Amino acid sequence: MKAPDPWHGAGTGNPYIPIMNSLGFDKSPGDTRVVVAMSGGVDSSTAAALMTEQGYEVIGVTLQLYDHGEATAKKGSCCAGQDIHDARRVADTLEIPHYVLDYESRFREQVMEEFADAYLAGETPIPCVRCNQTVKFRDLLGMARDLGADALISGHYVRRLMGAQGPELHRALDSAKDQSYFLFATTPEQLDYLRFPLGGMEKAETRRHAERFRLPVAKKPESQDICFVPNGSYARVVEKLRPGAADPGDIVDGDGRVLGRHEGIIHFTVGQRRGLGIAAAEPLYVVRVEPAARRVVVGPREALLTERFRVGGINWLGAGEAPEEGLEVTVKVRSAATPARATVKALGGAMGGGAAEVVLHEPEAGIAPGQACVFYDGDRVLGGGWIRRDESP
């Protein structure tokens, strides 16, 4: 008779009772294949190392997302030339297979092109959410399934906890590193397949693990800015993707009085104070951008305060549907914002995939179309959607 699997029946007195491994599968780590999304940074590298240490069959996959030559010159990003090299070095250290997938055309179509169009529409896009939503958690996840993997492992700082109705998405233990805002669009089906081994750790602990494993990226700095935006110059990227897009127009106050001229709405976002190019007796902020008229409307900070707005394209992760009278939640309207109390009410029926009205208990400043509004119940992510203009569908 075959000897009992050491991962079955441990501590139960019956060696034939199956128990779950650390990823929730009722088989040994050695019989569990996982794909680790390796960006070349310390987080995903440590996730790969932890899975390898626990005995899982690990396959590392790195995505090339944009021009290799251009990427190599860009420091402090992710999925760039140097990062691909670093991911390969880590895989060699861990003695795991490693593949580089060319997703450049997908990334350009699904992330970069949409980023440019959003700026031309006077919105403030979040390409990291779109990247997770499409290229990483849809296309890469599909590839992981094709490779016969039981799970896709990510180095994101979020927690996947089992609830009464299945897996739930929760904030990370380390609030300073929590990335749940950027993962609100993860679907229940994707969440069932994903695992986040760093969600219960603080960043310092991740660094200690990286040093313990002697990973060549153990002291690598954090990624900065958006990976395809060199030096934070969004306008330059938009001009490159959409030549001739920077049409000039007026800068006006709330009453429509012309205060100055601008060289393109792509240079402005809601809440912006610096770089307006106009003189005034009091500080002025961008209150809204009107793309059809090529106008930038400015005003005092009080003009930025908003307590009611709409969100669309909702991804719902809560149990059942939100009640008709509305759901009391906390929301984040920017990644670094403090969660604010609000009431969320579905518009036109079901929450998932539809639209909702958000009513803040206290007005917030700088709520910008194109940004995400993410709903929370304590630490649990209930979902979220995209902030719309009043006239947007």
C-alpha cells in the first residue's frame, strides 16, 4: 500500500482524511502547480520564493508590456527591460522555470490607448486598475489555466479570505501598502483562482524574507509612477499616442469669465493647483474640465467639494444585491484617500455591471471623473466603479 501523503491527516489520527494545503487545495504542495506573476520587484519575487519553499510546483511568468528598448531606459517602473532581467535572475536563484510573454500589443490597446482617450475626454484615468483588470487578471490568468496551474499567485498586498459564500477580497494587514483600491475590478471568478501570499504581511517582513532567500532584488527600490509614463509626464505620453491632441483653449472661472489660455486640456486634472499659468488673489484649483469646449474651469477649494456623484461599470463583490434603500459603506475616491462614510444606491436595478449613486456623509474635495470609487464594509471590498460626469452614461 502506498504510504500516506504527509499533507493528509496530519494531527487527526487518521492518515487518510484530506486536509487543505496553505493555498486551500486538498492535495500536497508538490501536486499543486502555481503560476507566479513575476514583475521583477521584491514583492512578486518573494511570493515566488515562499511558494517554492513550501514545496509547490512553481512556474514564473513575466510580462513584457511595452517597447523593450524604451523600457530599459526607464528606471523605477515595473515590467520594464531591467525588471524582466531581474525576474529571470530570481527564477534562476529559485531554480524554477521562467517565461516571458510578449503582451505589448494587448497592453497598448487595453491600457495605454484607453489612458490617452480618457485624458482627451477630460478624465483622470487609473491605468494600473485597467492593467490588473485586463492584461494581468484576464489574459495572464487565462494563460495560467492553459499551463494547467491550480492558481495564479500575485505579490499584491491584499487578502483573500474565505467567507460564507466563497472567497472575499479584504484590505491588506499593512494599511500603508494596501492595494485593494487597485483590485476592486477583480471578479468573483478571478478571485476564486487568485492567491495573495503577502496580504497578511508588512512590507518589512517581505524584505526580511527576500534577504533570507538571498534574492538578488532584496534591496531593490519600490516601483514609482505609472510604468509607461517617464518622469510622471502624462501629457507627453498622450501627445505621443494622440499626435495633435493638445488643442489650446480657455481657462475660465465658475461664471465663465476668461482668466487665461491653456495649451491643451491634457495638461490638467481635477484638483490641480500648480501649473495653471494664471495670476489670482487667492489659490485656484481645477474644478472641472470641459473637453467639448476645450475649457478648464477653475475656482476656490470650496468649489471642489462634492457630496453626491454617480459611478458606472460597477464590479460587485458583495453578498447578493445591495438593498433598494441603499447600503451604508465606506468609500475611497482616490488610492491614498482616507475611507469616507457614504450611502451607495443602485440605479436601474442590479448593482453588478450597472450604475449607482454615492452620497457622502461629509463632502469631499477633488472627486474626478475617470477615477475609481471603491466600496468597503470594514476591511472587506464590496466592489466599486468608475466616477462619471453628471451627463455620462
